[in-house]
Amino acid sequence: MDQYLALALGYLASGIGSGLIILGAAFGIGKLAAAAMDASGRQPEVAGQVRTSMLIAAALIEGVTFFALVICMIIATK
């Protein structure tokens, strides 16, 4: 019975952790996009450079998010 409880708690923790990771990434990308749009509005001549920087930063956030989700799933199955 203790084995099933530990497995259930692992799945619960993985679900909660995954949700928090997704919320954090969404919040971070939202703030990033808002700052990029603000910068593009203030200086339209550098909008291309700002967009490129924003996409690189968003890709890094997504990569870290994916890595954290994989770790959550690995921990849940152990």
C-alpha cells in the first residue's frame, strides 16, 4: 500500500510542478513580448532587432521549460 501512495504522490507532485512551470513560462514570455512591443513602439527603427532578441529569449525560455517538464516526468516515474 505504501508503494502505491508514494507513486500517487509522485504523480501529484509532477502535475503540480508541471502546472507551475507552464504558468511561469507563460508569465515570462508575456512580459517579454510586452516589453518588446513597448520598445518597438518607442523606437520603430529598431523593431527588427528587438523582434530578433525577443524570439531568441522566448526560445530559451521554452527550452528551459521543456527541460523542467521532462525532469518532472522522470521524477514522477521513479
